[in-house]
Amino acid sequence: MSARENILNRLRNGSASHPAMHRNAAHDACGQISHASNVSITTDRMRQQFIELLRANHAQVMETDDLGLAESVVTCLQELGITQLMGSEEVRFLLGEQGEMPIQWQPWPTKGNDAEKKETLFSRTPAAITTATAGIVETGSLVLIPSATEPRSLSLIPPTHLVIIRERDLYPDLENYIAHSPWGLSMPTNIVLVSGPSKTADIQQTLAYGAHGPSKLVVFLVS
Amino acid sequence: MAEAVRIYPPKPDKVYLFGTCLVDSFSPQTGLDAIALLEHHGIEVVFPQAQTCCGQPAYNSGYDGEARAVARSQMDLFPASWPIVILSGSCGGMMRKHYPALFDHAPEVVAFAERVFEFTEFLRHVVQPTFSDQGAATRVTLHTSCAGRRELGIHEHGLALLDQLQQVQLVPHDYQEECCGFGGTFSVKHADVSAAMAEDKTRNLVGAGVDEFVSTDWGCMLNLNTTLEYAQQPLRGRHLISFLAERIGVTQPLGKADSEKLFAEVAR
Amino acid sequence: MKQQPEAFHPNSTAALADPVLRSNFRGAMEFLRNKRRTAFAGVNTEEGDFAALSRRGEAIKQRCLQQLPELLEQLEQNCTRNGIQVHWAETSQQANEIIESLIRARNGRKAVKGKSMVTEEIGLNEYLGDRGVDCIESDMGEFIVQLAGETPSHIIMPAIHKDAGQIASLFENNLEDTPYTEDVDQLIGIGRQQLRERFQHADVGITGVNFAVAETGTLCLVENEGNGRMCTTVPPLHIAVTGIEKVVAQLSDVPPLLSLLTRSATGQKITTYFNMISSPRKPGEQDGPEEVHLVLLDNGRSQAFADEELRKTLQCIRCGACMNHCPVYTRIGGHAYGTTYPGPIGKIVSPHLLGLDATKDLPTASSLCGACEEVCPVRIPIPKLLQRLRVESNHAGTAEGIVRGAGSGRKPLEALVWKAWAWACRHPAIYHRGASLAAHGRKLFRFLPSRWKTQRTMPQPAQITLHAALKNRQRRSATPCPQEKIS
């Protein structure tokens, strides 16, 4: 018999020896913390909490609107001394609407094999910008759902990561967001919650930023 | 884990006393003071002479069968419906929490466990005394046993009782919630680890700068007092009951007469 | 990895004698306890966040365990549908063989590993290393530990036993062109530089799993550093390894468990990264692994599952709070246990993984103080399970055939002593005569040989027992007080 059959048989024998308890998720709601139901309006308090938590986790947060977004991005990059930015065509278009930007736009390396793309990302990409699908207020988290146009590496490999999130996409907590998840049972390849720049406290419990992922996270919260 | 809410009965006329094996052998004074305190508040105390040990040492060592046999023999000694007051948090935990588990939650065992009260819990919530402190000004710190703190959730009771004594300054010590390292046979099977825990605990007790420490469990206190003695520290602990009895002036110290009788008895 | 739980006694004695180790652990545990306390000091419910959340966590884990075989099949079905290939391993050996063959199939030679206790459990690094696959740990703590040729001493903070100075020397002596520095930012910078090069050129990324969601076929990974994302994004092959108990029924089961995990482990509301991986790279996508594999490992877990009480062991979400609060772990550290999982959870898990014969000293190494149970986010009754394992160790009886190595801790003399003791307790006349004799000969007690006396004096009985004192006073007193007869 295969390992699979052996394991499942042992578990089934184990299950059989005990009467079934409840099998319904609704039953273990005892002690459930009441969560606000879908909040379609972002309150000031939610926005404030979201910003505070991100800042507490060493993310930089810029509050802006559609008209001021491009300028905010440019200002931020200039302050960081960064002259080139990688991102999708969509984001480039979004930022370009307000005129020419004094930044060298770096498109995703479509040419070359994976090894060459990795070399570009690891060695020649100082910063990248992506959008966030949603924000989780309770934990100050950005929900990133990478796609063909915004690949996973964009928010991971370059040392500086810029994120655009719209205020209307804030959800009170992860449970609430999952309950409203647009993907149904067919999950995207990868969803990642990001709550600050990469960090570690593995040496003598001392917090240090920029362990493996971006050491700098800048969030543009668009009203 | 401690139960959330316990409903307490009104003050009874009579209670049973379960002295525990450690009080019996190492501190009979604790037992006498417990009786004096209860009688002082108008409660008659019945002490079944056939009682021995709650069975916890065997239970904790993984000898369930032996523990069960001892438990059954002890339960038989408390037939009337009076509360059973017990002079230790860990023995209290054994009788309240583990007796029902040992007997598959048989109704009569559950009913027995319901009647068991650790002494400070009984004093505070059932007797509800008002103390008038007759002692001199002193500083003490309280060590609560882990069983008392976590199994029964009674660590607040000792504090509340001590708080009534006007001349007593209750001082906290560092790492109050941490185990003293006793743990029954653990202190022999893993003597090094146990001793390291006792060393840290006694350092924290000494660090509190108190005249003495009090506790509600003789297991912890034997461990701590012998550690202090080994380290040649003058600080000692005694049972909270004896401390209370002395402060309100009801203690009846063991005298020479008690021991003389013993020699006669042993000689017989 | 060498598992040496048999050496618990000498190891713990040695650890107690090491003041640097003790102070490193005391400090670190203090730090983690405070972080956790703050994280649960919320105001969401009247009884506090922790009580409510942990009840819910327990209920979710118990419900999922109740349907474990069905959920594993569902997980397999949905993962397969998503393009994740599922493999089953009964033992460490089988798991290692599966992983090696997957790497061989792509001619892989360089592996990067995310932090994963289950791959420590199966000894993957050594296995692959012996077969020519270079497996580098990428979690900073694990990287340090691997460089030092050690194993993790804590399941969340692997290098917690080392201070910055020790790590500075380690880097200076083992990494090229690395000067001595105790500056933590610089040390992390050195690690980052070393490992980014590894991520870029790795043939395979290997990780654990925190939650595997059956209904969607999703693997969840919790981390702060980004190395988990690197391992699951950059190399062309991703192999995830998990114990079978990590499966949950649905996505909505994840948020409460995630919240309990991060708050309990490091006092964070959430970690920097929370990954949900549901498939390999899809057509049109620009990056991500071409292949994703999931290895489901039993390795003794189905043994714990077979018993209703011991099954609670499998509720564990590996947060490490029990070790942070354990007075034994705090003093001896993780290595003394000689097992992959140290501390209270290790004492109840390891007997199933390694057998009670090898681990019989672990269940007894506890004062049963209950600090672990108090902080457990899924309410595992650890002291009760320790007591149960002591029973199993003493008797080959109660759950025959369930716990491997049951009865191996039985000592005939000890068993006889307890039998005699129980007999005496049930024969009060004998018991009290014995107690009176002990009181009489109390001065002799200090000469008793006992391990108790290493740092303690021997306690002496009082001059008279309570029984005798009460009997005497009753005889002397006119009023029968206290009386023995029930009126």
C-alpha cells in the first residue's frame, strides 16, 4: 500500500474510535470577536489607524489624491535619491497623465530568459511601484495580488517598494476582507499581505530592517 | 485552568478539614491555626482521623491506578454534605480538578469535588471575615503555588485577606507568577533544574526586602525554606494561615505537652 | 540532525552551569513575554482578547482535526486542480527521498530554505548535503545557526542563544572579507548580501507551511524577513513540506489562527509578510516557480491522532509561547532537550516522533506549573498531556499499541514504592504510625541520601504530627474539639 493509503487509513481508524464532534464552522463561533460587518465607507478613524500602524512598522505613508499622486511619487523618489522606477504600463499611464516625469521609467524586462530577468531585478533595479488591491485596517496591511503586469518580484526584490492604495479599498480586518473576497474559490496564484519593510529581530532581539525584502516601503494612500 | 465563576454557599455550621500529608508531618501548627481561625468564626471543624494523602504524588508521577485507589479511600472519609476545607492549593487542585477526571466524571465524584475549598478561598468567600490586626508593623510577600494560581485561580484570595491587616505591608516580588521549582517528584528526578528554579525564586523573595514570606502550600515552602537554609539566608516562609492566626491573636502554639504525649504514644 | 533526547540530564546540567546561556535566554524570554502581553492587551471584548480568541482557535483546530482524513483528501484534490503536486510521506526518510527526487528531476544542486521546523525534524539539510545538494538556510537566525554547525534552540527565534558578539565572531571567522562588528544593522546587512546572491541562483526553494487550506488548495506562510517570499518566488521549483496537522478546512479559519500565531509568537498583530500560495506560475505570468510541490508528512502524528486525549497535541500552531513562559526552558534553553521541538510542546510532541523510549526523560522534566497551558493560543492542556505521557511511560497498558515505547520508563523499584505508598495511604493506622516514627526520628532525615540535597537542606518533620496533636488535645480537652464523629 502507498504512504497515502497508510496515512489515511491510520487517520480513519483514529477517527472511527471517537464519536464525531461538531463539524460545522458556525459552531465554533464561541468566543468569536464581533467584527464590524462590511464597512463600505472608510471612516477617518479607519484611515488614521491604517496609517498609524503602517508607520509604526516603519513604512512611510504619503496621503494624496489622484491629482497629487504623480508629484508625491516624484518627490518621494527625489528625497530617496532614486532616479529610475520599475512598474507596469498601467501605473506609468496613471502617473503620466499629469505630464512628463523627471524619472527614468524602467519597464519589466520582457526580453531574455529567467536568469537574465533575475539579474536585472537583483542588480539593476533600485525601486519598483505596484498597486495594492486592498488594505487591512486592523493590522495595517496592504493586500497585493500580483499579476502578469505586476509580477511578484516587483514588490520583493528591489530594495525600495512603492505602493499605491485607494482609501475606498480599506477593509476593517482580514476576516472581513476574505468574506468579501472577489476570487471565490479559485484563488489567484499568489496573494501577499505586506505590513512594512522587511525586518528581522533574529540577532539579540534587536529589530533591523531590510533583511531580505525591500528595506524601504512607501505607501501612497489616495483619497 | 481556573473556572470562571464559582457560586459560594452561605457560611456553614460545620466543615471537614483535610489537613494534607505535608501539614500533617511538617507543620501541624498550620492545621491547628486553621482550626482556630474557623472556630473563631463560629464554625465547628471535623477532622477525620483516618485521612492520609490526597494521592497527588502518585498522580503527578504517572501512577493513575495508585492515585485512584488512594483518592477513593479518602473520599469515603467525608460522607456528610459539609464543605471540605483543604490546606493546600495543589491538593485542592487534585481533589477539585483531577479526582473527577480520574473517575471519568462520575456524578458522586463530581459532587465531592464541588464541596472542596482551598482554605483562603473558603475564608474569603464563605466565611467573609473582618480582621482586626493585633501585630506589630511588618513587611511580607506572598508566594502563590502554581496549582493555586492556575488550576484554581485563587491567588487573589491570599492577597485580599492580607490586605485587611492594617499593620502588614504587602510587598510584591519579581517574577511572582513563576514556579518555585518544587513539582513533587520533579524536584528529585530533575533536581538540578528544580534547584535552579528554587534559587531564582528565593533570590526574588529575598530581593523584596521583607521580614518573612507567606504561602498557601507547604510543598513550595519546604522547597524554598530548605533552599534559603542551604544558602544561609535568614528569610523564612510560613503558611498564610499561621500568619493570619497570629495577627488576629487566635493561634495556639504547639507546646511541650503535645510532644510528651507523642513519646508516650510511640512507646506504647 | 542528531536527536539526543536521551542525554537530557547531562545536557540540562551543563546548560544550567553556563551563565552566558542562562542570561541570553532569560533576557530573550523576558522580551518575548512582554511583547506577547502587550499584543493581547486589547479591548475588543469584555474578557480580553486572549480568552475569546484562544477559545475560538481551539475550536477551529479541533473541528479541523476531527475531519483530518477528509480535509487532507480535499486539500490534495484542490492543490492538484491548482497545479500543486501533492506527495505523502509516512517517515522522515520517505519525505527526504521525495524531496531529493524532485530536485534531481530538474538537475538541481543549489537549494535555499525558508525557516521550517518540519525540515529540521526530518534532517533535510544533512540528507541533501550528503547527496550533493547544497542547502542553505535563508532565515537570518537559521543562517547563523547553520554557519555555526548547530541546530535551532527556539522554534521562532533559532539563534536566540547567541548574542551579537558571538555572531560577530562567527561571521568574521566564516565569511570572506567580513570584519568583526557587533552592529546589528551591519550584521543583518552582511547576511542579506550573502543570501541575495543565493536566492538569485538557487535551483529550488524549500519552505514549511503554517496553514494549508483544504477548500482552496492554498499554502499559507507567515514571515517577517522576506526569505519565505524569496524561496517561493525566485527559484523555478518550490517544495513545501508540512505536517499533516497543519490543514484547515477553509480560508475563513485562517485569520483567527494567524492573529493568535503572530501575537503569541512575537507579539505582532501580523507579521511583515503573509503569503497565500495557490498555484505555480500560470501561463502569461512573468515570474514565480514553474513547479510547486507539497509534501505531507506523518512521522508519528497519526499516532497522537489515534487517541482522543493525545490528539490535542496536534492542535499546536507552533508559536513558541509555551517555551517562552516555561521556567524549565528559560533556564536550560532549547538545545538541552536534544529534540527538534524543545520546551513544553516538544515534550508532548517528541514522544510521538521519536518514541517514548528515547524521550522518557522529557515528560518528567516539568513541575506541571501550568504556565504553558495558560498562554497556549489553542488551549492545549500541556500539563495534563505530560501527566498522561508519564502514565504511558510507566505502564505499557492504558492505551496499548498507541504510544510507541510505552512502558519503557517503568522502573520496578519505583513502581513497588508507589504501590506500597498507596497501600499505606489506605491503611491509616499503619500510615500514621509511620508518620509518628518519622517525626520521632526527624533528626535522621538530614542524613538521607537524595538528589534533593544538591542545593537544599533536607526538610525535617515536625516533632509531632497534626493527627497526634489533635488526638492529644482532644483527650486533654473537656469538650470534644475537634470531634471526629459525625453528629
